[in-house]
Amino acid sequence: MVLLALVAVGALIPLFGPRVALDGTGEAAAPAVGGVGLLRAVSLAALCVPVGELLVAWLVRRVPGAPPERPRSGAVWAAGGGFVAALGLASVVATGNLVPGSPADMDVGGLYETRDGKLALLEVNAFAAAGLCALSRRPATQLAPLAAIAVAEALRAHPPTEHYSPLVGSALTLTHLTCAALWAGGLLHVLRTLRTRAWRTATGAGAALLGLYARVAVVLLAGVTATGVWSTLRRMPPGTVLDQLTDTAYGRTLLAKVLLVAAVATLALWARLRLRHADDPLGTCTPARAEVAVLGIVVAVSALLTALPVPIRW
């Protein structure tokens, strides 16, 4: 029930968030901004799941005496959801960023002629490839198509017409997205791993895994924070940040994201302190579960952010 509630909240944010964020700003949203935000939320979540599994698999190999039991992989289902979401986003691009009323409205061949169309097709193919790699005997081969998805998202977010070095913006987005996906997906899979029977009894190995992840998460949080602040200052000059955080839809959504990330950081600190001082280190799973739930909401808010109008440089 809790999982269903989180999924429902995650779906409601991109669907109804634009109306709240745009209220009173005088800005106009693109057609189907809610639907596009929902599809982007699905694709971002679909990226987090396999990336997190690969990170945790790498960490487990560094845990002495780690039990061989692993939770069932969700990478195939994630790739399937990402593939469907990428197809939906490609259909929007194929109709000139409008909502297709019928298949006849879509210019599928035209996707190969535009930059956005090529990037949309790249994501469709990359999710399909990631699913096939997840089914293979070497799931680590997912890394290549997953990296292609992250690069495509970074390039899509910063078209060549953007002012102030679009490639710098793409590099920041790529780093931000990679760190966020590793953080959220990694924590989710760590918790799933610790719920298996073998890991519940091997408390020493479980505590070691949590400790390894906590050290990695500190670096990932620093990366998310640094790239987020830099990206914000590129889009909102320092003198206008406070005004735009309350007067624009993008700024309001960004402010909500910042507050949520601060809450996540607080929960992560709480979990780290409990891991260090508690008699039962696995008791840190309680704040960690709350952390991963809030991270899921952050993913939904981030998806909404990509669908809203870019702030004006005053």
C-alpha cells in the first residue's frame, strides 16, 4: 500500500504540478506539459533502477563475507517502462512538440531530420538495448545504453541556441543526472538487498554494505549540490534568483526541489549517525526508507522541472 501511495504521489506531481507552479506567473505552459512531465518522470525512474543495481553490485563485491543471495532484478521492467515513456516522448517530438491526436499527425520520418528527434530516437533504442542487456548473462553491459540515455537527456536539455555555452550546461546536467540516479537507485537497491533472508541474518555484512554506500552517497550529494547550484546560477543570475524562485514556475518548482533535497540530506545524516552509534546498525533502514521515498518525490519534481518554461535571464 505504501508503494502504491508513493507511485500515486509521483504521478500526481507532474500531472497537476504545472497548474500550481504557473498560477499567477503570467507564463504559458507548453501543450501537454503534465503528460510530458509524467513521461519524463517514468524515464528518469527507469534510469535510476538499473544504475542503482550496478552500483550496489560493485559495492557488494567489496563487502567481506557478503552473502550470495541477491534480490530479483528490476532492470528489465524498468527498461520496459522507460522504452514506453521514450516512445511517448518521441511521439510528441514527431508532432512538433504537440499532442498527437492520431498516428497520422506524427511525422516519424521527420525525427531523423531534427536534433530533438534524433535524441528521442536514441533514448528509445537505448532503453530497448538496456532491456536486452539486462536479460543477458552480463547485465553490466547495460552501462553503455544507460550512459547513452543520460547523455541524450543532457544534450536535449541544452540546445545549441542556448546562451552561455550549451556544452557546459550539458556537462553539468550529465553530472547532476548521473549522481542523482546513482544516489536514488543505489539506496533503493541497498534496501532491497538488506531485506533478503541471507542479508537480514548477516548483520555484519549488512552494516558494511550500508557503510560503503553511505561514503559513496556523500560524494554523490556533493556532486548533485555543486552542479545544481552552478546550473541555477547559469539560468538565473545571482541578482534575480530570489525573485525568480517565487515569481516563475521554474523557480517555484526548483525551490520545492531544493527543500526536498535538504530533507533527504537530513534523513541521510540521521541514518549515518545511527549507523555509527546504534547497537543494531541495520536499524538505520528506518530513516533510509524515508530517504528513498522522498528521493522518489524528488525524481517526480525534477521531471516536472524539465517540462516547465525556462526562466528568463533578467
